[in-house]
Amino acid sequence: MHWIILFIAGLFEVGWAIGLKYTEGFTKLWPTVFTIASIIISMGLLGHTLKFLPVGTAYAVWTGIGAVGTAILGIILFGESKEFIRVFFIFLIVVGIIGLKVFSTA
């Protein structure tokens, strides 16, 4: 269950990272509200999981989910580069996240 909560926290991290783009420097009200709410939820869920999971593992997984999700949405929403080498390294982050989950003692 703690891993599921951590995954959801990572999704909210993606939400606030993408939301930052839409705030246009925090000048747009609703994107700013969404972004701040996503930050609070993401941090709250991460903080909760740290009661049960090792901090290094949880943080690495949380940031990995955020990085991969944000990179993928950057490609989809903003037309960012999708050249093979970039996608390959995004894939390596996913492999690292899976490895941390599989070999975690928690």
C-alpha cells in the first residue's frame, strides 16, 4: 500500500511540474492554484510514505516518477524532443525505479 501511495505522490509531482509551465510565472490564477495544491498533496503523500519506506529509496522513486512523467508529458504536450537517445535514458530511469522497488527491504 505504501508503494501505491508513493506512486500517487509521484503523479502529483508530475502534475505540479507540468502545472508550473501553465502558471506563466504564477500570473494565471487557476493553474497556480492547481500547481500549489499538487505540491501540497505530493509532499504530504511523500511524507506519509517516509514513515514506512527508506528515505533514499522513496525519494529516488518519487523524483524518478516525476522526471519520467514530466518528460513524457513534455513530449506529448509541448512537442519536446523525442529522439531515441532521450527516450532511451528516460527508459533507464524507469528501470532504476523498478530496481529500487524490487530490491527494497521495505
